[in-house]
Amino acid sequence: MNEQECTPLQRKHPDWNIRPFGDQGCYIATRLGCPFLTDEELVAGLYMTLVEDTLEDLGEALAIQVEIEDSL
């Protein structure tokens, strides 16, 4: 696992910091430039941080976040 493999997903989601998560064998995405989410956003299912086992799973989770954001 290295940060270069995260580059395509990072380009697709520039509002997130995407990287491998230590030696855990998983990946983490953290929102950038957003100090907090409102109660409405949290109830709708938005998260500040996502952790998934694979980049593919993380990409799917990020796509869901985009869908939720677009619906608000």
C-alpha cells in the first residue's frame, strides 16, 4: 500500500484527503476544509471520515457521500 495508488481517487474527490491507514491494511478519507457537519448533514448520513478495507470500497463510500450531498 502506498499513497500513489490513492491518486486517481484523490483526483476524483479533491475535497477529501485519501491515504492508506498505517499498517492496518485499509484506507481512510477525511473531509478537507469542513470543520464540522451540521445536525442535518449527520442525520442524512454524511461523515467527516471514512475507513474501508479496499480502495474500491472507499470509492463506493465516497460516491454515496456525493449522492447524499447532492440531495441536500
